[in-house]
Amino acid sequence: MSEKIIAGTIMLTMSDGTKKFLVNKCQNEQHLVSAIAQPEKTGLASILERLKQEVQLDVTHLALLELTNGVIKGQSVPLFVFEATQEHVDMQLPLDYVWEDFKHFQRIVQKFNIEGMPSF
């Protein structure tokens, strides 16, 4: 049995009104932030823990904007999209994470079959 993957991102509204999206950099590629589902936790709790522990973000100012599903390597993957404003989020991220503009984020998401992809 394969491990269940949970994906997520944060849509960050900058002070000038533009949007940035949290992505994971890994060996010259960019991906959605992901976590392995834990049997004792919900998908939401699993991705929030990843954002707190690995990305080192304060999740108290995040609001769940959208929950949809995608397909990664043939596996259905829940995708949690959170929103926040620049004033509530530390822009400094660990080395493996970056804030990208919508065009970069869109290229990442287009690799996956997303059901009902929200329009940002």
C-alpha cells in the first residue's frame, strides 16, 4: 500500500495587491508543498504541520481558500490552498521553499490533473 500524499500552497497577497504562491524547490525543480498523511491526523492537520515544522510558518493567520483534488503519479491527492496577507507571514523561508508569482505557480500546477482548479 502506497503512502497517501497531501499537497498544499499558500496564496500570499502582497502589500501592493499582487499574489505570490509558496512552492518547494528540490533539485532544480519546483513542486507543491507536500506531506505524507498520518493515520492519526486529518489531511488538513498533516499539511498544516508541514507548514509549521518544515516551512516554519505561523499558521494561525492562514485561511483555507480552496480544497480540490489532483492526480500525481496516478494517485488522487488532496490540494489545500490557503490564503494570507504579507503583513501576517514571514517572507524569509527555509532554503527549500520560495514565494513565486502566479505564472511560475501555474506552470507547476499544470503538471498535475487538478479537478476544479480554482481561479486566482
